[in-house]
Amino acid sequence: MAKKDSAEIQSESQGQFKVLTFLQETKEELDKVVWPSRQQLISESAAVILMVSLSALLIYLVDQLFSWAATQVF
């Protein structure tokens, strides 16, 4: 984090918003991000899609079971 001079601290305390400072700090933060590789992105996306599909299938099967049980009781 860059050190702030007294004028910058004073302007922040007065609620002033500086677009250029905001964009500069945003760029600095985005430079710190570790972006995933293409292979990592694909494998993790596939894992998420698989887990969501399995969860949806499980919910569907439980719903069908309860529907069947309800028709047997009522």
C-alpha cells in the first residue's frame, strides 16, 4: 500500500473522490491478482458444472420420491 501524503489524507477525510487516484489504485490491486491458467479454469469449471448437475439430480430424485410417497399415502 502506498503511503499517503497529508493533502491526500485531508481530501479523503473531507469526502472528496478523485477518479484518477481511484483508477490508479484499482490498477495496482488488479496487478496483484493471480489469474488462473486456461487448463485450471477449464478443470475447475468442469468440476463446478459436475457438482451442480449432481446436486440438481439428487434434488430431483428426492422430489420424485416424496411425490410418489404422497400419492401412496393420500
